[in-house]
Amino acid sequence: MIRKIIHFPVLAFMFLAVSPAFSATIEIPQDYATIQAAINAAAPNDTIFIFNGTYIENLVIAKAITVMGESRDGVIIDGSATGDVILINANEAKVSNLTVQNSGEIG
């Protein structure tokens, strides 16, 4: 009788190779009062889902996350005419389904 033996390191490698990446969905305003607070708390690959409303904020995104509004016309990020409304300093960051208004002037 021939026995086949699979060593533990091989099984561990196979498990790690097919394990999915874990990510969370953070909801605004339920989980955080501001979008920027949620961005600061988010881990890479997390999604920040913003429910309809007007949010007076200037956002800085410096990690690979997704920021998604409930509806393009229902989620408004208003920069109060004070610079960039959304500044993205990260590869793989995604922003979708929202309206940006009232950016400030440069210079």
C-alpha cells in the first residue's frame, strides 16, 4: 500500500493563497459623524458608504479605500469655498456616486 503524505506547510500555503481579503463597510452618518473621521478610521480596501445628505467637509484620502454615495444627487460634499473638496493622495482610492460643490480658489 502506498501512502501519500501532505505536509502541513503545503496546506498552510494553499490556504493563504486562496483566502479572500477582508474589508469592512463604514456607514455615514451611522458609524461616524463625519466622512473624514470614517476615512481616518478605515483600513485599506474598506468602503465608506454615505447616506443621502449634505456634508460640509474637505476630505483627504490617503489610502486605498472606496468612498461611495447612496445617490449622485442625494449626497453632496460641500467644501464651503475653502480649497480642495476632495484631495486624493493614494493609488487605488475610488470615489463615486456623489456631488462635489463649492471648492475654494487656488492662489
